[in-house]
Amino acid sequence: MFKKILVAVDGSKKALEALDKAIELQQLTQAEIYLLCVFKHHSLFEASLSMVRPQEIQIPDQALTEFAKEVVEMAKQHAKEKGATEVRGFVKGGRPSKVIAKFAQEKGADLIVMGSHGTHSKDGMILGSVAHRVTSSAKCPVMVV
């Protein structure tokens, strides 16, 4: 049924719930799980607009990449604790919805599993903007948890 399941993770509670569902599916199908954390790229110009002026200039993408790596590692650990096997992690920069859909296509994912809302969710919305865009643009089925 499923051979490759892509799980979008961002450190949110909903992303972990989505990962749990993907693990359940993996236990039924022996699919490989790909964890993907996407950080939004920020230019040096955008960073220069910040009200906070650190002593040492740090390129925002470097800090965001490190944070994304931590999110993926925490998700991997969570997956292993829940009995998952064959889990690989990836970090990409860009617009999350586009990167998730493109990555799924490039890797030949049979299914994308993601939370209905991420870390920037708005109360009262039925579906977060990233989840909405991914469901509209992905070439494979998307399970929204």
C-alpha cells in the first residue's frame, strides 16, 4: 500500500500527532518514514529590519537550520520510542507548502501526513494555511491530522 510516507514536522503538538499516525501506518505497511522540517528562508535584509541587534551578526538561515535539525532529531527520537523503524530526517529551506509538496514528489512519497495546524496556527481556523496549500498542490494523498 504505502512504501514511503512523508511527515512534515515543525515541533508542534499537531505534528507529533501526525507522526504517531504515520507510525501506525508504518507498522501496517512497513513503509519508510521521511521526516521533513522546512524553515522559511530569511534574507540578510529581513534580518536587518529586526529590532534586536545582537553583538555578533548571525545569518538567520543558520539559526533556523540548526533549530530545524533539532526538530527533526526530536521527531526521530519520538518515532523510535513509539517503535518506528526506517526513519530518515531532512531539513529544507523555503516556503513550507511548496517545499513539502516538491520534496514528496522528488522522493516518490505515497502519502504526506501532517498536522492540521503548525506552530503559527490561528485559533478558529479549520485548517492551517500550510496544510491547506499542501492538500491543494501535492501529487499524492495527504492525511491531515
